[in-house]
Amino acid sequence: TNNLLYIAGHMLTSRIILGQMLGMKDEVPFEGKFGRGEPLRDKSEYPGIDEIVKLWTSFSEKLMVHMDTVGQETLSGKAPYEFPIGDSTVTGGVAFMALHEACHIGQIGMIRRMFGYSSIAG
């Protein structure tokens, strides 16, 4: 598994991509560091966890507001990526991204438990 910092950065990257699918214009920070299949780098090449958490929090607030404005035309449009599910619409992409995020939250919880910390939920 990847380390916690990488997973957090990957989740931030994925959440911003979700926002882009829904029409937001935010750019993915740390390009080439947290994408799918990116190789692990030296710790000094990554932002700190505080920066990732700050960006996560601020972007998530904007995403929640933006989601209230997304119309059916956007949701029923073709997703800009192919997702491994049978629904190629933006709605299908949103569903996949929710599952993707949930899987990584579980992964973080498992790693935390391995080191004697509480899980994230439950």
C-alpha cells in the first residue's frame, strides 16, 4: 500500500477531478505527484500533510456549494474519463469517485489500525 501522505494527496487530486467533471475550474495541485500509478518519490518532494488538509478543506467547501448548482444536463452528459462501471455518464463518474474515495478512507483506517491508532470511522 502507499503511505498516508500519498493516499491523502491522491484523494485530494481525485476530489478536484470530480469537481472538474461537474464544471469547476480548479486546477489539480502537485501535478505528477499523486495521480494513479505515479511512482513514490522522496518525502522531500511532497507537500506537507497540513497543506494537503488545508487544500482538502477549502476545496471540499467549494465543491459542496457547487454540487447544488449542477443540473441534469451536466449529470447526464458523457463523463470525460472511462470508469470501470457500466455507466459512462457524469452521474456514473460521480458514483465511481464516491466509491473510490470510500475505498481510500478504508485504506487509511487500516493503516492507522496497523500502527495502533483508532480507525477513521466506527
